[in-house]
Amino acid sequence: MDIREELEKIILQLGLDNPKLELELTPTGRIGGFIISDSFLGKSQIERQNMLWDKLDNILDEEINSKVIGLLTMTPDEVEETDAA
């Protein structure tokens, strides 16, 4: 299992409502992408990131954590708005 698949598996176990993941592995082996979930409704970006990283910091090992360059948190409605633009 590559690092991207491992991170996806971990995120899917966080208990988010109906999560959709769009993660990419860069040529240098770093990981970034989007986490789309109804769990983020009504929360600011700071609240979303705190919610996500409060959980991930307790689970991720140092190797995976050091490879994450960014995880953007969005609701399904926000994705639709972006796609429509």
C-alpha cells in the first residue's frame, strides 16, 4: 500500500459524514488534496482544520505526517459552487 492509499484509509476511519477524498501524490512523494464531507457544514476553515488535525495528529505516524502538504476541507455544496464557476 502506498502512502496515499494509507492516508486515505486513515481519513476514512475518522468518522466524517459521507467523506469523499481527492488526494494526489506529487512526483516528490508529498500528498495533498481535498476532503469533502457534510461534517464540515456550518464550520469555519479553522474549525474544520482543527477538527481534522485533532484526530489525525493522534493517528498519523511521523513519516506520513511529514509528507502531507495540505488537506483542504470542503462541503459538497462548496464543491458544486466551484464546479459551476
